[in-house]
Amino acid sequence: MKPPGRRGLALTITIALAVKAVLLYGLWYAFFSHPQTRKMRLPTGQVENHLLAAPAPTLPEKVNDGTRR
């Protein structure tokens, strides 16, 4: 036989997870499911090239030798 508090805890966790899932779906649907305009869509290839491209080279650090110009 289970302790009396275990069933209530499992039910509380299940309800909390269900509510969170519904809220996350609602936020996704409200803000991310449709672009604002058709012109905001980018070609898939262009997005892939931008995200998967090699990072830009970094500038070398300045040497601080204490001299002023």
C-alpha cells in the first residue's frame, strides 16, 4: 500500500506539467507560429549558410607596452 501523500504529489506534478505544456503551446502559437509578413521569410539555404558558416576571424589583441603616441 502506498503512503497517503504519494498519490497527491503525483497528481499535483502531473497537473503542473500539463498546465506548463498548455502555456508553452499558447506562447508558441501567439508569438512564433506565423511570421508577421510574407516578406519576412528567408530561403532555407541562406539561413543554413548564415548559421553554419565559419565564425568571422577575431582581431588581434592590442599590445599595451606603456608608450604613448
